[in-house]
Amino acid sequence: MPASSDGGDGYDMDDARPTFVWGTNISVEDVNDAIHRFLRDFRETSSSQGDDDGLHLHTEGKYEKLIRQVIEVEGDSLDVNARDVFDHDPDLYTKMVRYPLEVLAIFDLVLMNMVSRLKPMSEKHIQTRIYNLKSSTSMRNLNPSGELLFHHSKLCLIVGNWADITLRWHFFCRY
């Protein structure tokens, strides 16, 4: 196959260009695939050393079971243990921690795609709730020397120049 710089008749529709999260080198398609693999394939390690790995492949994954349970009870969220994400795919965990809003939105899309395959007529919207990060910082212990403002729904976490942020607080953190 010729390199893309070799010219030719232009962009081939079969060769979809990757979509990146704005301002990052994070490929939406790669994150989507990683999340799908995680939700489909993650299995908790057994405490027993005598388990046959071949049999392990034929069991339903932890999150597949949880998705089915959420659908069955008509729940509205799937709790995802962040340490499971780390154990399964450390790169996905890193992206999730660095770009929480973007990756969480992709998690929700993948989850809804899986729900629609399991229950095609479902109109219920199920969201992902991530918990149990490897490390976290109490809001009272945030370092004011950074330059990050994180805003999600009714939660505003501030790290940055306090004088500058106070002027923008009302604009960014309206409920």
C-alpha cells in the first residue's frame, strides 16, 4: 500500500481518519476500542492458583454481568472500579485520569452501545460512575500553584492562581 504522502486519487472513504480529543493526541477511536475491550473482557483474578486459564476465557466478564444487572433492574448507572481499569489497561487509566471529562463521555457512549446490543429497544440512559482511583487529593489539600480548572456539572475543582480564578469562578461554576 502506498504511503499517504504518495498522492493518488485523494482520501479513500474506507480509510477513516482518526478523531482526536481537542488539544490532545488522544484518539477517540483508540479510547473507544480500549473501553470496549475493558468492559467486555475484564475478569477479576481468582484467588485460587489452580484455575484453568482456558476455562476462564469462556466465562462472562465482570462488567458484562454488571451491565446485564443494571439493565435488568432498570438502573441508571454502572459503577466502574478505576483500579480494574488500571489492572486491565494502564494506558487507558492514565488517559482517564488526565482527561476525565473526555474519557468519561466516551465510556458513556461505549456503555450505551453495549446496552443497545443487549437490549435493542431500551431507551434508558445508563451512565458510567468511576470510583476508587489509585490516588486522589482532598479539595482542601489542592495545590494553588497549578493552572487547572476542572468543571463537571455541579462540581468545580480549582487549582491555579487564586486571584485569577476568583474572577472567573462565577462564570465557570454556575449551577
